[in-house]
Amino acid sequence: MANTSEPIAPHIFVVGARGVPDVEGGAEKNAEMLFPLVAAAGYRVTLVGLADNIKAPTFKGVELLKAPRSRIMKTDKVLYYVTAVFMAARRRPRIVHFQGLGSAIFLWAYKLMGAKTVVRYGSADYLVGKWGALGKLGFLLSEYQLRFADAVISVTPALAERLKRRGIERNVHVIAKAVGALPEATAESAASVPRDPYVLTVGRVTAQKNVANLMRGYELFASAQAEPPKLFVAGGLDEEEYVAGLAPLLTERTVLAGKFARSAMGPLYANAAVYVNASLHEGSSNAVLEAISSGCPILLSNIPENRDFGLAPHHYFDPESPKAIADAIARAVKDPEAYKVDPRQFLTWDMVAERTLQIYRRIAPRQGHAVERSETLATLS
């Protein structure tokens, strides 16, 4: 009798995303879009998130586990990372996929379990000013361990070049982030859109997002206009000390709107006069790609990671100069069509999933005759 049994699919254990779906953050958006496609290709996928962000036992074929939240060294993830190690030790996954640099702090422990390791390198987090000496040391230890990972996925060429300068090159693959349609607007999300024209920025209100300089530049722009659009800042206000420091810059024209669910973002992008990313430090911004896919005029700070989007020079400005920010907004508001970007020049989530699966196949080949169900990817994107 012929053996018709299919091989057991490698188990992918995901660490580093706070949760899915609809959780703010780049690692979280990537996890929400990517791992259902991996599961659809025949892999068993388990994702560990923070307990208060996990609302169901599964999400589109991905098993979800809850880990506790803590507040140690200015992060909510230390206890989460420790708990994830013990969860993995019980489950013995074939591949551990780390969603960010910090989550790779215990990469050595997963290697001792015999797991293959894949690290998504989305940002050089130790460059962010909020981390103290101990926090930066943790990120640097994580980065040092990347040379021992079976694969590192850099989301931009600039980040891959940073790793190369540190002697980490052999195992590095560049897979950019993807564009994709946002969820359709609901009556509730449509009602949250300001009625007056507005300049939009999206992301946690932090020093790395350069919100203070954006507000200064916006005010220079607005003071020269008879009826300027408002500045609408959609993002978490968790860093209370930084947010409090913005008080002297606030006027009636600036709205710190707080965090929005990703499912509510479509109408915000679609109705914005212009989208501005003024960051001093980024990995590769999901919000930029969401704004592009929504047909929004785009302005970006000229940091290397934003340059990697490959837009025309007029889309970029000096984030250190409020005047440069003001001038860029004025140009984009005057001629918005010139600042729109064709989304077809970027990867789709199907492409990102297939390139990720190629890495999995190489480091942990599936035995036997079964073929991955790659054709199912398109049905979930």
C-alpha cells in the first residue's frame, strides 16, 4: 500500500508582536498581514502577544497565546520575552520568527532548543533617545546575536548596510514592506474624520517621530495661510513626558487625536490634504505605505530609511528644519497631484509572504512529497 501521509508542516513560533489584529505598531501590522498567509501555505503558526491585546484563541489560522505585560526598563515586553521562551520550550517549534530586534535578546536560548531562527530587523532601536544605558545594551546584545541567526530579514537596504558595517552580512535578506488595501470604512470610522481640511501624520507621539519639529514647521506654514488646514496627529500618547512637552506648541489648529485602530485609518488617509512623515529615526514606515495605497499626497523626512522608498526628490525634506517642513507642506498643498505615488512600484503582501516562505524552505526544508499550498496566498491578501 502506498504511503499517502503528508509530512508534518514546520511549526513557526512568532515572538515580538504585541498582538493581532488591529494593534498599533510596525511589527504588529507585519504580523497581522504576513502570518495568516504563512498559515495558508500549510505551516502551523503560533504567535505570542501581550495578554490585553489577544482577544481570541486564533486569527485567520494563526494560534494566539497570551503573555503577561510588565513595565521594566521603559518597555512592556521584558516579562513577555521570558514567558515566550518557556512557551517555546514546551512546544519545540522548528522555526522561531522574531518580529523585532528587541525580541531577539534570547535568541541564544532558542538556538539551544534546536530551533532555526529568523529575525525581522525593522529598526535599529538603540538609536532612539528614550532608551537608557541598560535598554541600549539590551538592543546591542540582540544585534550582536544576529550573526548567529539562520536568517535576518532587513526591511530596508539602509538597515542591511548598517548590519554589514557590523560584520553581519552572510545571513541577511532584504524584504521590503508591502502596500495593501486598508479595511473598508465603517460608518463609525468615517465619522471620526475631521470635516475641515487637515495635514495628517500617523504614529506614536514620540521624539523619534519628531512631532515637535513637525508642529513648529506646520505653524510656520499655517501662519502664512488665510485658511490653513489643521494638523491632525493620529497616534498613541503613551509617552506622557514627551506629550506634556508639546503643550507650548499646541494651538487651536493642532489636534492630538490619540490612537486609532488600523481598521479606522482608511478614511483618515483618503481625506487628508497631505500625509507627512517627519521622523528622525524609522525602520520602514507602514503608515507611509498605507498613505500611498490610499492615494494620499506624500511628504517624507530625508533619513536613509525613508530614502529607500525611492520617491522623487521633491517628496523629501530636512526634518531638523521647521522652515523646510513648512515649505514642503506649502508645496504639497498647492499641487497635491504632484505628491501622489503609484503604489504598483511596491511589493504586495503575497510577494512578502512568498519571499519569507523561501527563507523557511531553505533553513527548514519540508520532508516528503507534499507541496506547499502557495496558491492559497492570493485568497487571503
